[in-house]
Amino acid sequence: MNLVISYIVRFFIKLFAIVPFRLLYFFSDLLYLILYKLLKYRLSVVRSNLSQSFPEKSAVELGRLERLSYRNLADITVESLKAFTMTKEQIFSRHKVINEEILSHLYDKCGGIIALPNHYGNWEWGAMSCMQLPWPGVALYKPLSNKQLDSYIRKNRSRLGTLLKSIYQTARVFVETKDKKFNFVMAADQSPSNPKKAHWVDFLGRKTAFLHGPELYARKYNYPVVFVDIQRVKRGYYELSLSILSENHGELKDGELTRRLASKLEEVIRKKPEDWLWSHKRWKLKYEGKTL
């Protein structure tokens, strides 16, 4: 079955390679109908997440956000497949960092920077677009269970120079690169697998578990932490705005960096909720301990 899935994905990659961007979104519109109307992909998850995050919104408004969230998901899916054959120029122009200068004072004094994108807008192009910054990127990702497809994706996403490393090798990656200068790209809003190691904070009206890794490695290696806000300008074009969450972690209490991350992400989501990945089972862990 894994081999069959690999061939299906490769078929669509080759198909989208010859499809110009102006026609790409015809397929996205079709995929939207399939996911939302036909398959009802994780519809109960989307509805639960939206209603509990925005209890003040009317049923009409929640319905609108629901529909738009599936359009966002469809766009990201086809754009992810298109990325396999996009040139560096296309990636950089369509997934553009607009304020790199705020990091300029960090490059001379720091051994690395931890960049935290989220599942908001098109995060999939980030593994390649991070090469716009002066230092090379190390993107930490969760490997697919389909090993053939995972190997194919990893090889393609690293073609511009980014190193793709499994999140299960995070500790080793930081040790092996401690004497070099890298931008470490870590997804910040995934649900942790271990609730006991998670940082629990108030987020979108609920006690929510956040990964402990960004704060752990920022403190251990004294790397500045940067929030990456990915905003869709129009279909197929995104602007990445960077903001520094912390430079001196010694002055922060335990959990403060995670609180800043959660607060910043919530601010972004509340402004334009439909571009976050609401189909993700973000609140599957139940709160049993002390909130930060």
C-alpha cells in the first residue's frame, strides 16, 4: 500500500510540474469539494476546534470559517505538491521574508537562531524558503510512516541546501551543529506526544500543551528565538514576518518563552482564523497538571 501511495503522489507531482500556477487552483477548488463536501475530512474535529476556540461567534460565522479553513487546506496541499518542481526563484518570490533586517544584529554574536513557524498559511515551503537568510537552515520535521515517500520528500526539500532532520534526532542535531551557525526551523504548535514534558499554557480559551523543545534548546545553547508569521498576500504568494521572542533566556522564568509563543500565535490566529490548520487534533491531550 505504501508503494501505491508513493506512486500516486509522484503522479500528481509530475502533473503539477506542467500545470502553471494560474491553473493550479482549479485543482485546489476541486480538492476543496472532495475534502469538505464528499469525504467530510475531519469535519467533526474542525467544528469542535472552531466552536470551542470562538464561543462568541455565531453559527453563521463559524460556518464561514469552516469553509474557508478547508479552502486553505486545499491550497496548501496543491502548493506542497507544486513545491517539488518549483525553482529557487519561485520559492523565494512566493514565500518571501520581508523583514530579515531585524536579525542582523544577532548574526555576529550568536551561534544559531531558532525559528518557529506554525501550521498557519503555507508552512510547507518554509524548509526551502528559509535559505533566504544568511545562515543555512536545519528543518526539523516528523518523518512519514511511508519510508519511500519520506525519503523522496526529504531529498527534494533539501535540494536548495536546507538540512532536513527527524524530530526524533533533535538532541543529536543540536550537539552536532553547536560549533556552526544555522537557522533551526522547528514547528511550534504541534501537539506533544508526552504531556508530562509539555508546557501547559492558556491558548484560545483552553489549557493547551506546547512542545518543550524550543524552550529547552534555546536555553541550553543560548540561541535567540524568532516567531515566523506566514501571511497569505494572495493565492500562491506569502509574506514571512519575523519577530524576536527572546534573546536573553537567562532573564526569563521557566515557561515564559512558551507563553510568549502562545500569545503571539493566538494574536495571529484571532486576526485571521481561517488560515490555521483546524483539522489538526490540537487538543487531544487532557490537562492534568499546573498551567504555566
